[in-house]
Amino acid sequence: MVFHKENKKVNRFIITGVSAIIVIGLLSSLSYGQTKWAQTGFNFLSVSSDAKAGAIGDAVNSLSGYSGALFHNPATMAEMPTMLNANFSINSWIADIKYLQFSVMVSPSSGNYGTFGISVQSVDYGDVQGTMVWNNSQGFIDTEMMKPSALAVGVGYAMMLSKQFGVGAQVRFAYQSLGKSVVSVPGTGTYTTKQNVADAVAYDFGTIFKTGVKSLAFGMSIRNFSSDVAYEQEAFQLPLLFTIGISADLFDFVGSPGENQSLMFFLDSTHPRSHPEQIKIGAEYQFMKLIALRGGYISGNSEDGITYGMGVSSSGLGVSPVNFDVDYSYTPFGVFNNVHRISVSLSM
């Protein structure tokens, strides 16, 4: 019995220490971090394609059991409510750019061994006409049509260290191709073709803490931690992102108007490397686990603002061990085209 109590004390000490280190690190970065304005690359890693996240302003850093965890805070998949979850998303981004996102998470033995996940994100930038400098009236000539693309593949793991505290991490291999360049060979008067390709290994870390006060929860994450990357000589950094979030079911505090209803509130504070800090606010009203209405707001960017969305789920019917969720989000994006996201999830 004494040994059991000592183990509990050690576990509390470890959890408290890890939490304190992460909080101090995040707050230090928020207060004193040096921002490199518009000097990051591989910015496709910063784009969220999950429709549920898009509808609530991407404020999902503390959403426990979230199916899109590997693209936000990997720790939030630690308490996955089912053994298997697969999520597929299509994102019609600005300038006719298309994002595809897929993740699958497995939590064997009711989560006793943690949750394992794989994520894939691909980007199709469309066709771009290549040009090169030339001695003519226009100053250039057309070359070939280029097809820029990007891909990121990740492997993640998360586990609840106690009933209240969970941690998670992910390692991703990111790759980007920006087509070919026709360059002159010095001293020869000839030209050669060069592929513009770069890759990097990025790391994501996160924690989730359920306070025990009703449904109040906190989440913290660091995403896209990596060494510098270069296509040629000038190196650039990945879009490092620090996020602190809080969430709760407001009906737990003010009383629910009926059974099987929830009103989740989400608030995230972010510190990106390449642009100003942002506050992200979201809300989701869910009825009978069948339909969800969502809305959000993102500050700190002239093109961001109000977000909308909804979702339907078969889980409220309780007729099958296999459940399907379909989510949609609509995001006005200022002077650019509106962004539409659709996600389909399967869980069992």
C-alpha cells in the first residue's frame, strides 16, 4: 500500500513537472519569441483541411478524442472513444488549390497501450506556366507547364498517463516540388533543367489536461518543429506554431435544456512563426448525437473572420457498431474565394 501511494506521488510529480516545463516554454515563446515575418516555407503544413475544425475556427487544441488530432494536437487522440477511427477530408482552398487529408487511428485494448496514428496530407497546386528570361520584346519566353505539389506523411502516438493528463507526439516527413527551372550553365552558353525539390522532417508535440471541473479541459501543442530547409543556398524555416487552448460544455455550468444535448465552447491562442498571434473562438451545439451546428471566429488576419459549418452522425441512432460522420464547413476568406471543406469519418 505504501509503495502504491509512492507511485501515485511520483506520477503526480512527473505530470506536474512536464506540464510546468511545457507551460513555461510556451509562455516564453509567446512573450519573447522572435518572429520571422513571411520567411517560412512549406506553409501547406499550416492549412487545416478537417471540416469540423474549419467550422469552429480551428479551435480544437483541447478537444479530447478528436478524429483530426494528428493535424492539430496529437495528444487529443489519446482518449479516443472507439478502437478505430478513419478520417478523410477534401479542402477547396484559395486560388483553386486542392488539399486532400487522411488519417487513421487505432486504440487497441481500450487504450491501455495508447493510440497509434498515421496521417497523410497532399496538395495539388494546379498547372502553372513556366517562363524564363529571354532577349525579346516581352523579356521572357514560355517553357513547359509545371505541376507543383506537396506531400506530408506522419506517424503519431498518444497516451493518457492518468485519467486527467495525456501526451502525444508525431513525426512527419514533408516534401515539396515546385517544378523545374531552366538555368544557364556559366561559361558554356548552354542551358540545363533543374528540379526544385526540398524535404524536411517535422515534429509535433502536445498535451491534454482534463481539470476534473465538469468538462473543462486544457490543451497545449507545438507543431512543425524542424531544422532549416533550403532549395539552393538561402535556407528557410518551417511554420512553427505554438498553441494553448481551453474547452468546456457550457451546459455543464448553466444547465441543459434537455437530454443528449451539448454546447461546447472552444478558445485557442496561437503564436505562429510567420505572422501575428491569433485568437480562435468556436462553438458547437449537438443534438442527440445526430446533428451538430458550428460556428467560429479567427482574429489577427485581415482575410480571416467568421466560420460556419455543420455535421451529421449515425452514432446517435445506436443501430450499428460502425458509425459514420459527415462534416461540412464554409469559410469566407476576404478578397480570395470562399473555402469549402468536407470530411467523412468512420469509427468502430
